[in-house]
Amino acid sequence: MSSLDSRRGDSRSELKHHVERRGDAVKIILEGEVDMRVASGLRDVLHEIIEENPATISVDLEKVPFIDSSGVATFVEALRLLMREEKTLRLENPSEAVRYTLKITQLLKVFGLEEETS
């Protein structure tokens, strides 16, 4: 797994990522917090993958305990770039906290997630 480190060198701001490619689909597995300290590095990774022109990019968020507005904005930006080319960005397996953030920003369905019913 590769790391996206902040410029501050704060170990809490390390975001690890692993990329899997299968045909015209790419899966990114993230581990760590997605916040303003790592958003620009994540943006760079997403842009590099988008340039490869995959039909679908999925991002596994199971090991992401927290996402802030800059992290959400990074995914929204990537989604907009992909939608221009009629491609898809899906967020998968969000932690409870990440799901909550996406719910209050009304982005669950936008990223292919369903609301949980209890």
C-alpha cells in the first residue's frame, strides 16, 4: 500500500492507498483519514487514474474512519470529471462516520450508496 502524506509530517494525516485494475475498472482501497491534509494527494491519485480512462472507479472506504469537507469535495470533483466522459465513480463500504457525512451532505445516492433502513 502506498501512502499519501501531508506536508506537515503528522503521522495521523497519513492516508494509505492500494490500486487494483481489472479490465476497464479500477478499485482504490483507502486506509486512514481523508481530510484537508491529504486531500491534494488523493486528488492527484484520482486524476492520474482518470487519465487512464477507466469506465468505473470504485473507492473502498471500509478503513476510512473520518472524512471532512475537503475529502468530500475531492470525490465530488473526481465524479464531475468522470461524468463528463459518461464514466462512474462509486464509493463502497463506508464506515459509519463516513456514511453519516455523506448522508448529511445528501451524497449517498450520488456515489451509488443506498440509505440504511433500520
